[in-house]
Amino acid sequence: MSRLRQPPLVTGISPNEGIPWTKVIIRGENLGTGPTDLIGLTICGHNCLLTAEWMSASKIVCRVGQAKNDKGDIIVTTKSGGRGTSTVSFKLLKPEKIGILDQSAVWVDEMNYYDMRTDRNKGIPPLSLRPANPLGIDIEKSKFPQKDLEMLFPGMSADFTSENFSAAWYLIENHSTTSFEQLKMAVTNLKRQANKKSEGSLAYVKGGLSTFFEAQDALSAIHQKLEADGTEKVEGSMTQKLENVLNRASNTADTLFQEVLGRKDKADSTRNALNVLQRFKFLFNLPLNIERNIQKGDYDVVINDYEKAKSLFGKTEVQVFKKYYAEVETRIETLRELLLDKLLETPSTLHDQKRYIRYLSDLHAPGDPAWQCIGAQHRWILQLMHSCKEGYIQDLKGTPGLHSPMLDLDSDTRPLVLGHLSQTASLKRGSSFQSGRDDTWRYKTPHRVAFVEKLTKLVLSQLPNFWKLWISYVNGSLFSETAEKSGQIERSKNVRQRQNDFKKMIQEVMQCLVKLIRGALLPLSIPECGVRQYGGWEVKSELSGQWLAHVIQTIRLTYESLTALEIPNDMLQTIQDLILDLRVRCVMVTLQHTAEEIKRLAEKEDWIVDNEGLTSLPCQFEQCIIHSLQSLKGVVECKPGEASVFQQPKTQEEVCQLSINIMQIFIYCLEQLSTKPDADVDTTHLSVDVSSPDLFGSIHEDFSLTSVSMASLKELDQRLFENYIELKADPIVGSLEPGIYAGYFDWKDCLPPTGVRNYLKEALVNIIAVHAEVFTISKELVPRVLSKVVEAVSEELSRLMQCVSSFSKNGALQARLEICALRDTVAVHLTPESKSSFKQALEALPQLSSGADKKLLEELLNKFKSSMHLQLTCFQAASSTMMKT
């Protein structure tokens, strides 16, 4: 019969090398039509048909057996195709010696199984070994590192034949990805196997049931026979004799073996005692082990041993066990006291506090150690705050200067606002301004400022851990799982009861912080009963506005840090109130200091006029005001949650009054400088408190700051202007009359006019000099000044003309020439008053009757304007609309 299929052909094997009993997958063509068609399989000459598993016509799975050849072909033989060939080969490796607990990725020959429990080799066949899969489900090996498993389960094993077998290790190693349904099936398989084992004795009885029935029948027959004879109760009967014989035999045996049996009982007792010592050596050695571990600080080991001993011997009735367990409890109580002392010891880290609290909860310490720790930490924080204040006060009393090495701050703790001021560019005309403040103040931190920085830093270093400790106490993370389950209900009651107590603790810390800062910076804001506890700063001078601004910034950062801890805002409200009071005080002090600086500006006036005609005084005043506003910018701005500095009407009124006082002081300086020589300037009488509302008289409350300041400035301007006009106009006016009548001039008897006389030219030159002086300072002031000078001159000229009793023809023409020449020259600066004066002066003269006189007048005027054209250029109007002839 011819074959219907081609011979098998092996084209691949995976893996292509390995030790004996390695599982391989064979792939190829025509590998059979089914399991029954596969009749032969050899690898390296070894028959592997017994372990072969036919999967398909192209796939076979088997295990490599013990072969003699190191390398060989894979030959498959089938009924349908006959003996096949192979295009690949398999390399057989020598097996390594692998222990029963060693990890191996290949099949291990277990012919010589090593049993660790009996410490000897057992030659057992592979088929009688332990089951490879006790759970009866597919094994899915995990990739969890073996070393990590050994660290996770110290002293344990995943081998279920070992005494230290760990079910968790076995499940992680073999079933880490198994579904829950598969695990439920595994539980069912284990129960089925257990039931089979428990039924073993019953099966044994069932197998010998006939024998038991035969014995029962024989005993029943003997009993019935004895009852039928009635001899079992008769003296001397067979059963009585048999009983006596048995008793004598027993007594004789006891006599013969009494000594031997006594020694045996003693040996058994000794053996039992040794067994008890060996079996329960954990308890007997536990007191000493606890002491040693406490000395080494291995509290976890102590707690684990104690829990184990408590579960084993906590309710024992054996006296020797009770005695040793009492010793254990004594040492555990000593450990509780030690841990409680360490817990309440300050300072300590949050990590150590949590660790000790867990230890005490695991040891079932009485009371509430966590709450005791919170209370101790609260008292410690308060003590640190008061100690900080006392230390700075003592340093202040013992050090005459402000600077102390212990108070040096890092460069980044200097007030930012001061650095901003130092970097402010000089203004348009402010380069000549130099502050009278000593620059060395930047590097000298006042004790009270350093105290506030140290105090806030202390609170921010202690309070976060204190708050986290409370949060851990509330959510139960301080306690272990065992302690948490046992004390969860009781602790929840304690938390509800102690929430108010902890809130009071936080409020007490916040109030202490605020009162200590108030005692240092705002001593008048604390009651007299608290001055001794929170005050005591014997300082005469008050902090400057710049230092107060720095303190405000420090406290703001502290508030932001505390808010980040999610502390409720109602507990931090006292800090917001403190910030508001400090901001108000900073504004007041800064304005007062600005007023003091402006008061001294008059002493710094150097009277050097710049290109724009100004001295340094206005620039100095401007810089003082700008520096003051810049320093207050961050103070006045409202951070989140802060109220406005000016929300209180009283604060608004005081700030308004201080601002008015600043302007009044500057106005007074201007007035003093304008009315007195340099040596006569006196500002000593301005050393009174500039914050006093009555310093410059009562100001109506309805007046705004702008209206009051503008009114004062306008009043000063008017006084200065009038004084200047009087100073410049009086000499010109006074020179008119002597100049008119110089050389015994007479209006009734004078020569025909030949031109404008010298007195008028001199007056014009003097007016030009005033024009030049004013124009040098400010050309905008020229019309205002010259118009008043012209008014004074025209008024005097009109008066002089009206006083003349009569004019000759030549005198009238001369007077008209001079009046017209003056009027036309200053026409740009004429006002209604000066025009009226010139009109009155001309009306006092006789009218020109002839055309020749008018022509002569015009010629003489043109001659005058032509000859003094250069001098009269300053009177030319900028616009033709302002020219009037």
C-alpha cells in the first residue's frame, strides 16, 4: 500500500538548545494527521515519544530526554508519511546542579530529590513527587525579581513542601496575573483535594468492613454463651479465674519493671521538659531579647515579638508561661514609658513624632499619646516665641549700638522698598538732591525688626509640622492598621471633642505672635496687663517708615505661608488686623518723616539757578514727595484678604491733615526764603509735632486737600508777586518825577522838542532790565510782571501830567511825544488800567492844532523807535494780534 502523504519534515525547533527535560516546540510540515498518527519522535537519538504532544500537522510539543549525543537531528515518524527528515538540529547542554529552592527556567531532573526536612537524599521516581500544580489552574510566572521576593518574605519559601512555605509568595510568583474567577476555581480544587485526604481513613474502614463484622459476631457469641451458662457471676467461675490470673500477671509485671518504668518515666519527663524548652524557647528568651532590642533601638522587632507572644500566651493558664509573660509585660511597660518620654521630648522632627506615636499605638499604650504630643508641641512653640523676645531684649540692653553680630540678616532680607528707593532715577531737575539720611542705616537692622524676622521664621519652621501632626491625628495616619481598627471608634470621638481644643491652640499661637509683634512695634495697642508679658522694649526712637514697610512685607509673607497650610481664615484674622494697623502706622510715620525732611529743605537751598531759572528747592521738594509715595506704594496696595488703609474715617482725616501740613511747611519754607537773607532763615520753630491738627489753625472739614493747598499756594504767590512788583516798580516810578524836571525843566517855557528825553529812556531801560530778569526765570511770568510795572509807571506819569497847571505849545508837544513813546513801546503789556492811565495823561494835555505838529510828533516817534530799536525788541509781541499802537 503506497503512502498517501509526504514524509515529515522538521524545519524549526524552539529553543534550539537546552539541558535534558527542556520543553521544546517542533515546527515543520506533514507532522501527522493526529495524535494516533504520530508513532515516533527522536531528538539527538533519544526517544521522546512518551512526552510528545501532537498539536497540529505543523506543530509538536515535547520534552528532551537524556541523550548520549551532544547535538543531533529531530526525526519525526508517522503512519501516513513514514520516517521524516530535519533541516535543523538541537544542541544538548549539560545540566547544572539546581537545588529544590533554586529558580530554574527549564525542567529539572528530580530523580534524586533532596529533602531538607530529613537532611538526606531520597531516591524517588518522578511520578511520585509532589504535584506540579497544587491549585489545578494554569501557572503564569511573574517577572517579579527573586531578590525582591526574598526581601519581602525573609526566611520564607514558595516551595509548598517546605516548613516555611509562604502562600503569598507562591501566589505572587505563579499567579500574579491570574483572574479572580480562576482563583475561586483554585479554592474549589483545594477543597476537593482536602476532602479526598479526610476520606482516606474511612476508605480504609470500608475495605476491611467484613473483618470488623466477623469480630463483632464472635464477641457477641461469647457474650451470649456466658449469659446462657450463668457462670460469669459465680465465685470460682472461669471468667473470675481468668480475671485473677490477669491481675496477678499485671502485678508481677509491675514489680519486675517498676525501676525500669520509673527511669523511663523520668527520662520521658526530662525529654518532655527539653521539648517544651525547645518548643517554647521564643517565650523564655523573649525578656532578654526585648532588652537587647530596646538598647539597639529595634523597636519594630520588639513590637512584633510582643504581638506574637500576646497572641500565643496572652490567655494561657500554664503557670510557667504566665510567669514569663508577666516579665514580658514589665519590660513592655518600661518601653512604653521610654517611647512616651522620647515623644514628648522637644525639639523633635515630625518623622520621629509619627514613629513614636505608631510604636505606642501598637503597644496599646494607655491614654492618647498623639494628643499628648500635640499639647507638648504647642507649649514648646509658645516657649520658643517668648524666649526669642527675651533674647533680643537682653541683647538690646547689653549692646549700646544697633548692630549686633547675632542680628545680621542675609542680604535678601533687607527691605525691598528701600532698595527700590535707592535705585530710583533722579528726576528732571533732581540730580542735585542729596538725602540727609546716613546710608549706613541699610546695613544696620534694628533689634525690633530683626526680632520680627526671627519670630516669624520660628513660627513658620514650627507651625507647619504642628499642623501636619494634627491632620495626621485626624485622618488616622499616625496609627498602624491594627491600632487603627481597634481604636477607630474611640479616636473618632476624641477628634470631635478635641477639634475645639486644637483650634484654641492655633488661636493662642497666632495671638501670641501678634501680641509679641505689637509689643515691639505698636506698644500702645496692647493692654497694660499684657505689657510685661509681650512688651518690655525700652527704645526711645520709633522705626522709620521704610523699616515698617519691610516688617509689613515680612508679616505678609508669613500670612501667605500659613494660608498655604490650609489653616482656616478665622484663625488668621488677628494677623490681618495686625497688618492693617502696621500699614496705617507706616503711612503716618512716613508722612511725618517727609514733613521733617521738607522742614529742613530751606537750610539746603544753594540759590544756584539752572537753565530753566529754578533753584534746587522745588526739585528737592518733589523728590521728597515721590520717595515718600514710592515707599508707601506697596504698603497702601491691598493684598488678597486685606482691607483698605483708608477704610476708617479717622485714618482718612489724619492722612489728609498730614498731607496738608506737608504743603504748609513747604509754603512756609518758600516764604522764609523769599523774605529773609540766607543767614536769617529760621526753621527751629517748626520742630513741633507736625501731626498736630492745630499746627496751622483749624481747617474747615469740608475743604479738600487740593483746595486747601492751592489756596495757600495762591496766597503765597500773591504776596511774593506784590512784594516783587513793589521792589522793582518803585525805583522806576520814583525816578520819573526827578527825571522830568531835571535841569529846571518847565512845561510852560521849553524849547521845541527834538526827541524823547533821557529820563524816559532810563525808565524804559529799567523796565527792560526787569523784563530780562523775569524772562531768565520764566518767560511765562513776563506779561504778568511787566503789566503791573507798566500800570505803576503809567499811573505815576498820569498823575504827574495832571499836576501840571499849564503847558506851552512846545511843552504839550514834548509831553505828548514822551507819553506816546512810552505807550507805544509797552503796548504789548498794556492792561485796561494802564490804558486808562495813558488816556487820562493825554487828556490832561492841550490838543495838537496844526498838521505840522502832528507830523513833527510822528517823525520824532519814528526817530525814537528807530534809534532804540535794539532795546525795544523785547517788547515786540509774539503775535500780531497782541500789538496795539
